[in-house]
Amino acid sequence: MTDVCTKYESVFAQWVGVSNAFSFWKGRVALYAILEALDIGQGDEVILPGYTCVMDVNPVKYLGAKPIYVDIEPVTYNIDVNLLESKITTNTKVIIAQHTYGYPCEMDAIMEIAARREIPVIEDCCLALGSKYKDHTVGTFGRAAYFSFQWNKPFTTGIGGMTVTNDSELADRIETICQERLCQPSFKAVFMLSLQRLIYRLFIYPRTTALAANIFRWLTKKGVVVGSSSTCEFAPEMADNFFMAMSLSQSRAGLRQLKKIEANIAHRKQMRYVYDDLLTRAGWTVPAIPDTMDPVLVRYPVRITDKATALAKAPSAGVEIGSWFECPLHPIETPMHLYDYTDGMCPVAERASRQVVNLPLHPRADEKTARKTVAFLTEFNQAQA
């Protein structure tokens, strides 16, 4: 571990408000480290929302455990706490509370159920950097939490992840696992990722995002760039080099991003209010978020009746619209049966997958971007949850 990586972990932990942080090549590796440190294995059950990225499910499968999906509530797209306890069995070993799009989960209810049933909670903060629930930062409620710094996250180091915890015993276990098994990224991977970050800074703007994303996916399949996912991960099979450390260049990028994090958060909050106002003026209903939540959204989710057409037309209109989540276990290519998911298991999540698109809030999107995006979007009809 280099001094720069250690500094990044220390600064990040201090900013979140925890005592321990561990950096990794990807966010899913950060989750894997937590699960392994909790001794999750064959026959264990891990609860998570049925509206997530399949790469969050992979670490569960890699360890031989079974994912148990809980449907979501339709406003914040988070796990429906009214359904949570019915999914708990004697084999339940972990509850993953995903703060979807940046909306905090109802942590009081989740933590009360978890404490009563003596089940540890892991917070998925990959989309929620800086969000607060009852004035407490997400990532500080559960036994541990993990973050992602992939391209479309609140800030990016290209790819990358972080585990945080206030539990000293768990931190010792994670540190031991890392010392014994964590491998280092190759020079080629680090160089390619650094080059991709440079290209991202120079060329990725709202009007070019859709085209760039399509080119990036094609190049990833050809092995020309470092993608967020490899083909074997959809098997699901763990690659030999899966458990990989964060590189020096990623840590440097992360430290630079942390210097701008407060401005980033302020911008995202302001953009959320801009979208609220523009959509309300257009006669659309905006979500009523409880006062207990102070979200920092990674993207602004909106329901529309013709998602496929909107996504198809957006690139030629120069509009950046995201498609996640395309199915309960995003992306649409996911072989659901391999992940213990069957149609109808989470009907609210499945409906959201058919309806929800998301709008840009990142620092390169401004009020002009929002106006253009809303003008395009309101050519379609708003869908009801």
C-alpha cells in the first residue's frame, strides 16, 4: 500500500465520518471484502433490493451465498421496509441497504429490524455520496458500507471502490484478508485507465455522453479499454484477478475529487431543485421526499410511458438520458435465472424498470442542460408508479 493510497483512505474516512477505510480496484470488490470478513458462505442468505446492479449481486454468488430480493417502494426506489422482515429466515446473515439514486433508505426501520434479529447491515452508498438521513451521513449507520467511483458515480476515479467501517474487529478482518490476498493491478490496466480518465475529462459532455457510452461498450467488448464489467462476471464467475487493489493513479484522482466534493454536492442539490421546478412548471408531478432525508442524487429519476423511444431518440437530440435500472438486476443482458431471480418476484421494481429514465446532475450539466433535457422529456407522457 502506497502512501498516496493510505492518504486517500484516511481523507475519505474522515470526510464520511468513520474510523476505517479500505480502497479497491472496483466497488464490487469493496463489497466482497466486507462479505468475506463477515464469513458469508455456502447456504447463507443475503437480503438486498430487487432493483440494483447485478454486479452488486456477484460478490454474494462468488461466496456461495444466496441473494434474497425485497421489492422496493415507488418514490425513492429503496427497499420496502414493510416487506423486509417477511424475507428474513434463520439463514439470513446480511441485509444490504442500497441508497438508490442517492435517496437514503429508511435507516431507523432497517436498523431496528436488523438489531432485533441480530443481522448486520451493509450500506450500499455507491449512488449516495454525501446523502444524509436525519442529519447523519449515509455509510455511518450499518456495520460497514461501500462506495463506487466508477464513471457514472458521484465522482469518478475511472473505476474504483472503498469500504468503510467503524467496527474495529471487522476492520482488522478486512485488513488481514487484504494483506493475504489482494493483488495489484497490472501496468497495462493502470495505463489504460489513466488514458481513459484523460479522454473522459476532454470529451465527455451531456451532448456527447450517449455516443461515447456506446463506443465505450463496444471497445470494452473488444478488450481495448478497461470496462466496469467483464463477460465472465455475468456467468457469474469470479475472475482470477477480481480481488484487486486500487492503483496509485486512482488514489491521486480520488484525492483531487475530494477537494471539490462540497462544490459537487452543492451543484447536484441545486440541479435537483432546477429539475423539480422545470418539471412542475410543465405539469409533471415531482417526488415528495420525506423531511428525514437530505439526498445528494447521482442522477434524477423520472418515470415516462415510452422509455425505449425516449432512449432511442435522445442521442440525436443531443440529450443525455440514462437507462438504469433497465431490469431488476441491471443491465438488461443479465441472465436473471443465474441470480435466483424470477419474473414477478418484485413487481414494483419491474414496473420501475420499464418506466424510469434518469437525468444528468453532474458538474458538467447546468441549467441550460436541464432546460434542454426537460423540453425533450416532456414530449413524452409521465408514467404513474
